[in-house]
Amino acid sequence: MAYPEFFDQVPTIRLFDPLAQVLGAFDDGVIEISYPEVVKAAGHSCPTVAGAYLMTLKALESLWPEGMPVRGGIEVEFSEDLDEGVAGVIGAVVTQITGAAGPGGFKGIAGNFGRNNLMQFGGSVGHAAKFTRMDTGLSIFVDCNPNIVPPSPETMPLLQKIIAQTADKNEKNEFASLWQDRVKRILIDQRDDAGLIVIREK
């Protein structure tokens, strides 16, 4: 399976999943999630998926400055409604990484390991998302601003030609290259730029 080389340069996210440990899914319950895995689940790589991955990575680093984040031990609340904008796409990425799910998520075993109702939308959090560590109650607020990493000026004209079915093979390839170049800048080149991912504590 071929994909852009920079995918493998994106830091992976390691978590401890107590449910996976109990059920013997992974040795010691340690799970490592990579950007290519998230892309496969999402079906595409774009600034929204990249931003969701990066905001989750940085949120977990903030909540667990030492030790390993606990998958299934995180509550996430979004300010937007589920059907608003790209909230659902971002939520799906966050669910894949953290295990936090809505009402349809895993309901647990005898009151343990539940993942349902750990993700909510349409909350009054004042920021894009609120991540809460369930064992300590520590919360952080996260905003993602991928627009500070602008696309190439050539991107939209090429996309319009693709939609109109007038683009040739070279133009399609150029569009794909420019599109993923922006994703690369978000995830690699400008990952730590001020304003891209902003984390606050209240």
C-alpha cells in the first residue's frame, strides 16, 4: 500500500488500554496509533484529519506529561454540534485514538471499561474541544487553527477542474501533491507553530 512518505514521519500516539489488556488484544494493553491508521479509517488525508490527529496528540501530551495516556479514561466535549461543519470528522478521529465515544459506544463489562457517553457535542466549552482526564479531573481546552497553514494558490483552481471533470492526469497528480503538501506542513514542518494548536487550562 503506497502513501506519501511523510505519513511515517508523523509521531505515533502510544496509549495504555485496560480493556485491550484484559481481553488479550495487545501485550500489556499498550496500543500505538499512527497517522496512516487514522487515514485508513477516515478514508482520506486532509487538513481536518491532520488537525484532529495533532490536537489529540498534543492534548494527551498535556494531560499526561509523564506516563502513558489511558485509552478509555478520557472525556471529550466539542463546542460544535455533531452535524455542524467538520465536527463529526474530528470526533471520529478523536474516538479512534482515545476510545471516547457517544451513546453508541462500548457499554463496558459489568460496569467497567465503558466507552459510551464519553464524547459529547454542542457543549458550552468556549473552545473547539475540552479533554478531561477522568482519574484526576484535570481538563484542558484545545483549539485547532489549520488556516494558519494556507494552501498553495494553485490548489483550488485545480480542484475546480477535477470537479468539472476537465483536469488531465498531470493536473490531478499536481492537485494531490499540493493537497498533501499542506497536510505535511501541518503535521511536520509547522507542527509547533504558535497558533496552530492552542492548549489552555482553566
